[in-house]
Amino acid sequence: MNLFQTIFTGSNQALAAAEGIVKQAVEEKGKEYKVSFPDTAYSLPVIFSATGKKITNVGELEGALDIVKSLIVEEESLDKALNAGLATAVAAEIIEAAKYVLSDTPYTEPCVGFISDPIIRSLGVPLVTGDIPGVAVVLGECPDTDTATKIIKDYQSKGLLTFLVGKVIDQAIEGKVKMGLDLRVIPLGYDVTSVIHVVTVAIRAGLIFGNVKGGQLQEMLKYTAERVPAFVNAFGPLSELVISAGAGAIALGFPVITDQDVTEVPTLLLTQKDYDKFVRTSLEARKIKIKITEIPIPVAFASAFEGERIRKNDMYAEFGGGKSESWELVVKADSADVEDHKIEIIGPDIDTITEVPGRMPLGILVKIAGANMQKDFEPVLERRLHYFMNYIEGVMHVGQRNLTWIRIGKEAYDKGFRLKHLGEVAYAKMLDEFGSVVDKCEVVLITDPEKVEKLKDKLAMPRYEERDARMASLVDESVDTFYSCNLCQSFAPAHVCIVTPERLGLCGAVSWLDAKATLELNPTGPCQEVPKEGLIDENAGIWEKVNETVSKISQGAVNNVTLYSILQDPMTSCGCFECITGIMPEANGVVIVNREYDSMTPLGMTFGELASMTGGGVQTPGFMGHGRSFIPSKKFMKAEGGIERIVWMPKELKDYAGERLNATAKELYGVDNFVDKICDETIAIESEDVMKFLEEAQHPALAMDPIM
């Protein structure tokens, strides 16, 4: 068979398999049985993207087989071959959906199967910042465990999000590759059809971030090809089914690199027999550039290790976490007072620990000198320490300031990791990421208990208190400049954030000070000054210059933005927002839901369903994506009456914002213990029950002017 015939054969095999499992689902569950993947608003994503139709039951799943049949036209042309590849993708989605119909747990450890919407949203920021530079799909079986391990760890060390399908999963386990969603090496499943769970990630990126609508197949294929940096590695003997699945990947714009002899298609289907060159060939095929910072430490360093957790049994040393004193501080210093690349340890190192796990106090002092360094940048650089430490394989870092918690694993210690290596990482990354403001950097690591306590009291705490006072005075009225942030435009072309002292970026990662520092670091980068000029409406937050900026950056897609309103031209959302607020008309107020909450809300929709209405860089009056920290602000929905409109939020979010919400409510309205009047899921979810609670609590929203 030639390549075309092989693809068509594989597509027909996929169709036959889909017909078989759907028949089983009809016989066992009936045509009215519900069909869905877990925690998604786009059921089923591939079919929804192609047709605009959501599949809700087994009968509709059976009807979707006609889509597969329509895409298989056995004419030997590239277009028909790619369509047949898409047919295989649709068939695979039908097969996988049927698995979820026939079993409550179609996937068990180590495999994860379907990736939920909240996880995709959480990946938005690292993808646009380049912390995740690309997506690798490793499929099949490598010639041996060592080859598989080397390739997967190489992708992991470069920060790629790596999905495994087939026997390569067992090879990764045998090679002791650290795997899981948190470590960005994700075993999907052993069946070839489980590769569709990567495809749905790409598809939903377009739906969530790109404002591509269901039924706009050509727009979706353009989006995935241009904006989702993914590729496929296909190892081992290639079955007809695997080759047809590869054609589906190519249709999405994802090149396929294999170790088998195939008819090559330049830039799209490539053969690479030299396994030492496999990673490089794959990255070059997808035009993924990796920025490598060489750091002299004995363990791997990559963003893929950010989510690694060091359990108690795997821990060699621990600092902070309530067991000992631990703090970190970045300070601006005179050049004469900073010795570049000096890493000083005051007190014993971890190799003095006699009983494992050992606990020690730790103070980390990073002194920065630079002509362009500003005192306002100290906390910006300091917060990055959290990420730098977590990028170290075998190190866990939680918290900030004087509430840090650090663990070093036994495996890292055995490889030679010591305290000085924390200093090497801090030094290298400060110069790497902040080179335009950092001329010299010195790191001091203190473990002597007396000196840790003394420096905390004399140096760290006064600095923290000074910053807090500065932040407290930093309100929208106190500055004459806001900042734009278009970091997410690589995924959401129409979206622009306006960052103010009181309204951080909706992803929660960019504050006003962060944006200010980013501009200093990169004058042509994602953050630019927006003069607070041309006041139109102070209460609603409308300025001419803000509108002009948004219109220019969005290329006319959005022309007017109201910063303090949910109803009048609310700020756009890209899809990676931490929270979403939606109006609950019967309560005369709003419901706020955070991304981590996966249950139903009083609006009759989950977070994912609410978010699907407002992502992609569009304005949706009545719905607003935003960061957690914006909730207690005096500017939150100011045009509609402010925080008094909040009637329901998940308990975790209520606890997070509670203290500041109470303070704002007391200052603005004279209301005591306002949070106690806000309903949550532990009290009620159904609208009628929520209303009963609000009435009993005498929630102020009920007496306010109608919100709509």
C-alpha cells in the first residue's frame, strides 16, 4: 500500500471500531444515556468544533458516526488524506466517549485519559509566557527503555508539556521518569485512540482562548496550526491506525516525526533514525526555540518540575513550614556593597544533618545592584524566587516572605545538591530574567538560628512592613499611569488587559508593579504605559486613553472598556482568568466562582460552562473574568454598587478573600462581618435555597436598586 491507501485503511479501521463500541453502548445503556467527558463545557470537543453540535447522549453519539463516514473519501490527494486523518480523530473521540459511557473509571493510574477544562485554563499562562515552550506527544514504543527515558527527560528538562500514549508509558515507568500533571509528563492511555485527549486539549485552546466558535472547522485548523506549538513522535512499527491518526495530527498543523521508513512530507512527516537527534529534529520541525540557562547544579532545572511535591518520606531537609524559621528577601543595594556571584553560607550546610529528615532555619538574602534597579522592583524579583526554587528537580518551595516552606529531597541530596546550589539558581536566574535592571547579584544563605532570627527582625520585617504601607497607599487614584498587558494575545488575539494598582491582570500573575517592572525590563514587550488621561466617567472607570490603547492593541476588535463595571463594556477575558463573576438576577447580585471549584453554582452552570461564555477576548455584559485579588477592591463592580452585590461564592474563595472583604465593606458601607451574609456551597446551591439564606441574613443586595 502507498501512504494514501494506508491512511484510508486506518481510518476505516477506526470507523469500524467506533461502530462496534457504540453498538455496545446502545445495547448496554440505551440511546438516552448521557454522554460526556469529565468537567468540560464542550462535549464532545472535536465533534463540537467540526459541527457546532454538542453530543449529549448515546443516540447522538451513534449519529456522529455519519461525520466519520463523510470524511473518508478514498481519492489519492493530500486534502482527502488529511480529511481521512480528521475522520480518525472523530472516530477516536467517539470511541473514547463510549469508554466513559461504559465505565465510571475508564482510566486508572498511571493513565489520566481526558484532560479537564480547568487544567487547560491553568496552562494558559505558562504557555504564553514560554514556561511551557511546546507540546510533545510521544506515541508507540521506543527501541528500548533507555532511549525512551532519555527522550522524555530531555523534553521535560526543556519544560515541554509531554503526553505519552502506548507502551512508551511502561518504558517511562521502568526508566523512573517522574510523571504526572504537575510534572508535565502525562501518560494518557495505552490505546492509540487515547491520543485524542491531546487533540481535544488543542481544540479547546481555540475554543477557550481564541474565541473560535463551534462549527468553524477551518478557523480551528488555522488556530491550532498557528498558535498551538505541538508535534508528534511516533515510535515503533506503525500500524495503519497510527498512520491515519498521524494524518489527523498533520491536519491540525502538528508535524509527525518517526523512527520508521515512511514516504516523507517535507516539514510535516519526517523520518529520524538517529535517536540522539530526535528531540532536536522535533523542535526544529515545529519551530520551537528553547532558551537554556546553564546553571552549575547537580540536578535538572526546568519549569516542568514546578509542580513537584517532596513527600515526608522522600525528604532530606526541611526549612520553615511552621517547623522552623524561614524567610527570603530581595533588596536593592549600592554597587559597592554587592560582590557579584558571591554565594555565602552563614551557618551549617545540610550535609551536617545527623538525623534524616533534618529541619533547619533558613534566611535567603539576595542583594541586587543595578543602575536601573528600583526599590519598587524588590517584591517583583522576590516573588520569582518561588518559581526559581520550584524549577529545581528535587526541591519544593511554598509561600513567600517570612512564610516560606522549602524541602530538599533525598534523591537530590544523593546527587550532590547543597545549599550553595540554591544560591547558584537565584544568581543565574536573576541575571537571566532581569538583566536590564540587575548588574550585580550576591546571595547570602543563613542557617545559624540566632542570625536568622536577628536578620529577620532587623532587616526583613521592617522591609516587608515598608512595602505593605507602600501597597496600601497604591490605589488607582494615586497614579497617573496604568499599564496594558497583551501577553495572552498569542492565544487570544483580541484580548487586552488593563492593569491598575487595584485591578491586576485577570490571570492573577501580573500586578501594576509587575507590569511596571516588565516595561523596564523589556521596553517593547507585552506591558506598555497607558496614560490616565481623558477622563469620561470616574465611577465606572472610563478614560479616552484606555479606550484608544485597547482599540490599537486589539486591532479594532474592542474599542471601549469600562474598568469598574460588569454591565457596560467589561474588560475582555482570554480564558485563563482565576475567577468569573456572573449576575444572579433574582438575588439582585452576583455569583463569583473560582477555577478550582468544579461543582454546580446557583446560576445553573459550572465554572467551565460560565467561562465558555466569556473567554476568547470577547466582551460579555453580565459576566466578567478577573483575578482573585480584585474581589475585595473598592473598584470591584463599582459602577453597579460594588462588593455589596456579592451574594454567593465557594467557601474556599470566601475564606481567601474574607478578611479583606469585611474590611472593605466596613469602610465603604459600615457593614460588620459582611462575609457572613454571603452564601456558599456548604449552605445552599439551588436558587430558591440561596434566596432564603440571603433573606434571613438580610443581605444588602436585596434592598439595592435593580442591577439590571
